[in-house]
Amino acid sequence: MTPFIHLRPNHFVVLLCVAVSQAQVAFCADAAGTSKTKVAPVVALKAEPFPLQNVRLLEGPFRHAMELDHAYLLSLDPDRLLHSFRLNAGLPSKAKPYGGWMTPGRVSCAEFVGHYLSACAMMYASTDDERLKENVSRVVSGFSECQEKLGTGYLHTKPDNFTTRGEAPLGLWYQIHKIIAGLLDAYVDCDNTQALQVARSLADWAKSGTDKLTDDQMQKMLAIEHGGINEAFANLYAFTGEPKYLQLAMRFNHLEVIGPASNREDNLTGKHANTQIPKFVGTAREYELTGQGWLKTASEFFWDTVVKKRSYVIGGNSLGEMFTEPEELSEALGPNTCETCNTYNMLKLTRHLFSWEPRAEYADYYERALYNHILASQNPVTGMTCYFLPLASGQKEYSTPEDSFWCCTGTGVENHAKYGDSIFFHQGQTALFANLFIASELRWPALGLVLRQETKFPEQGRTRFVFACEKPIRLRFQIRHPYWATSGFDIRVNGVKEADESVPGSYAVVVRNWNNGDTVEVNMPFSLRREGFRDNPHRVALMYGPLVLCAESQEDPEGACPAIITEEGNLTSGLKGVPGQPCNFSGLSQILLLSLENTHDVMLEPIHAMHGNRKYVVYWNAFTSAEWQRNLADCQALKAPHG
């Protein structure tokens, strides 16, 4: 492994030149393609996602969530979003500004507009709604006018104090990351070439200013949250072919955090979670463009330690936005667990890692987090989104349409615009991965193939793929065998059962010539199970297939974990399905911590279906009858008066 210190200035130029040379060769090999990318990865990707334009969602919970998001994006006024940018540039604005984090003068005022650009661009790619493309054009034109008036390439809602004082105001680079990312999405998905020019001008301003800083000054500056700006500059390099943007990206690598990760050292405890996660999305992208192994090691180690040692049952992480001690999560519960931005970024990182090594482990995590955090973060009636997802007794708190604009509102409007980006992956034109069981239609023009996935998943544990092609296609079709499908998993091609040897947490593989009308039916029965904490196996959550179950709980104090008991200690033995609600269960006896002798039955339902003002609980203290009697005696002894 190459240690991170080899990126220090004495070695940087040599490594960068080698990487650029390799990338240019890769580009020549790919020059006949239609991609806007001018610099292809120097790393051989084993799986690649399809563009959003190639996937359409069909009826189901994800299409419903996307449509709510679509309507919200159309309700926002580009002139109101541009208000503070125009005033900062000395341009007039008669628009009424939005409130919340977009209130004029707030530090966070600039960031949502970048998210808005990304969300509108991705939603346009997902729906072909020209109104979204027009709104993107209006914002990009407004940005360009502001840049032209300021004359330096700078673009923000606050005055430029960085180039005059050499000091980065709080949130500056974090917000510029969002702006450049939004501009690049506008370029890619809406074919807006002006957006690329605005992004380049802003990056040139950033480079001019940071070129004046020593490496030590640069690292000191990076102690302030700066999002994934290294990723944004790396992507700009890929779209322009100009090495200066890759150099800029690498200078924004925060070595205090990335360095230890490249040596497989975990120093995350006590750090703000979403300050760290985007840095590793950036190192993952840099690895693809440079081939430098320390960047790969850092990205993979970070994913491992966050997913396997710091994540809750829904796939989210953090308490009060902070990383706690690894594998000590059972007491780290409350109303502010699992910031939604964190999971948005963890899923971005997961996509990179899957592309390098398409393991079912990555797709299993993606499914867990997508269903139980991302989908669960949106109110299925209003379309508004959550900042946190409480896992002890608590309730979801949603944004408002015009007076929130939190960071998680920004990632929220992106989340529900891009559900089609990770359902299918491909390896060249010879292999296809089906990672997610979401009703959808894939269009693969290079092969003349349309693949339709028909499913009511997760209400039913099965899905069906239908091939439409003008001529036979030789293809290796790899269908994820989920980790939770431990019994009864089978595949039938045109009604005939396949001799499948896959195991949970792997892929079932079917290689054949596919003809028009061929079908593949996948049966993956759900079962109930419990998942506990490593530091306290008696504190558990209940799952049904891929779904985390929760229960409405009006009486518990906020942050409490109620207790459940069964005679034999088998939490799922007495549960019964609810007619007409295939993922809901009754029969769970609950003993409230607040009222130790009050036992009643509760209804379990998927966390993505729990919404509104309902208070709920995910984690439970599990006891056998004998354990509960001992616990009850201890509690009563503590309550007894002492002489």
C-alpha cells in the first residue's frame, strides 16, 4: 500500500503527470463515445451505472416519492432562489426571498441553490419534463450574470473576503461545492454548456486564491467543513481535461482525516459525520482518475468502519450529527440519530466502491439505507423531508416548503430525483447487474434492449423481468440474492426453474442468449428476524426481509427504548400478519418503561410508512419472561423508599 504521505508536494507533480498521461490515453480509447467526459478513469471499472435517461420508474413507492419531489421542485421560483446572489453582485432583485436557511444574510444562504440545480437536472433526466430544464437554464443564466458583474469568477451570496484576506468564511467551500456540483449536473443532464463555463470560472477563482496558500495553511483551512469539494474539482477535470482542476482537487484533500484512513486507522470518534463523508466520495473519484492506491485504501476503509461499526439498523449513522465510539451504539439513541445528508453521501460512496468491485455486500447496504432511511425520510403525503430519523422513541420532523431549506432539504430534493441511478449496472456490453427490486424500465440502446422490471416489492417478495429485443442478445444476467433471503430463493426463466447455486449475499447468474419476450421470475420470501447491537445484543430492532419495522408508541418518554417480552425469548414467534397490509404485524407485547406493569399489543409497520405526527420506536429492550421478572424486581427495588 502507498502511504498517504507520498502525496506531499515533493511527489505530487510526478504522480499527477503520470495520472494525467494515463487518463488521456484512456480518453482516446473512449473518444467515440457520447459521454461528455473528456478524461476517462485510469482504473478499470468492473461495473458502471446507466444514465438516468435510460431508466424510467414504474408505479410503486419510489415513483410516488419521485412525483412528490417533482411537484415540489416545480413549485420553487428561480428568481426567489437567486435573490441573495443578485444582491451580493450588486444586481437588482424584486423577488421575495425564501426563509429558513435561505434567509438573506445567513451563512447557509447559498447552498440550497446548488442542490436545486442538481435535483432539477436529475429530475429532468428522469422525466423529460422541459419545465425543469428551463428552470435550470434560468438559474445558470442568473449565476452567469452575477459572475460577469463581479468580474472575478466568484459566485456566492456573501462578499469575497477570501482573496482579499486569505481567510475562508464559515461554510464557503461547503457551499461552493454544492454550486459547482449543481452546475456540472446541469451540464451533464441538461446539456447546458453555460453551466460548465460558470463552473470553470468559479474554480479558476478558487485556484487563484488557494495557490497563494502554503500546504500547511491549506490544511489548516480544511479543518472547517468543506463538503466534497475535492470531488467537484475532480469531476471538473474529467469534463474539461485540464490538469489544473485535478491538482486543485488533490490540494483539497484533508490529510488529518484521509491520511489515517489510508493507513487503516480509525480517528472518527467525536468528529462531525457529514463533514467527513463527502471527503471520501472525493478520494474515491480521485482514485478513479489517478489510480493512486492510497486513495482507494482510504475510501474502502472509511466505508467499512462507518457501515460495519458505526451504522444503525436503517443504514444511517451519527448521533447529534457526530460519530460516536465504534461498535458502541446501543446507548447512542435519541431524537437526533441518523442525519439524512450522511446517508445521501454514503450511498454516493457505495456506488463508487461497487463499480470497482461489484460485491453484493455493497448492494445489500444500498438497499438497506435506501428503503429504511432515504425513502423513510420523505413524508409520503406532502413530499417534505427529514433532517434526522429518530430510532428510539420519537417522531419525524419534516421541512416546510418555503421556510426550511436545511442541508437535508437540499440532499432531500436530490435523493428522490435519482432513484433510477442504481437499480441496474453493466459491465461493458456483456453483463448486467440487477441490484434493486424497484419497478422500472431499462433502455439499453447499444444492445437494442428494453428490460422491464415488474414488481410490487416490498409488498411482495418477488419480481419479474421481461426482455424486449429485436434480435437475440448474449448476456450474463446477475441478479442479487439478498442477504436476508435465507430460504426459498429461486429463479425461473420462461417458467422453468434454474439450477441456482447462489447464497444469500451474492449474485445468481444466468448466462444465455436472450430473446424477445423472455422472462425471469425471482422469488425471495421475506422472513422476520431481529438485529441487535454488538455492545448490547438484548437491545434489538425487528426486520421483515429488507424492511425495518417500527411501532407507534405514544406513551414513552422521548429517547426511551420500551421493553418487549416473550415466553421463549423468540421475539417473532407470536407475530401475525395484518390482513390487507402485507408488511404489518400484530401480536407483540410491549411493556412501557414509563408504566412498568402496563402491557398491550402494538402494530409493527415498515419505518418508511410511518409518517405525520406519530411517535414511534425502532429499538426495543428484549427479555424472556424470567429476565423481565428479574428486571422488574430491580426496578421496583430502585423505586422503593430508603430509610
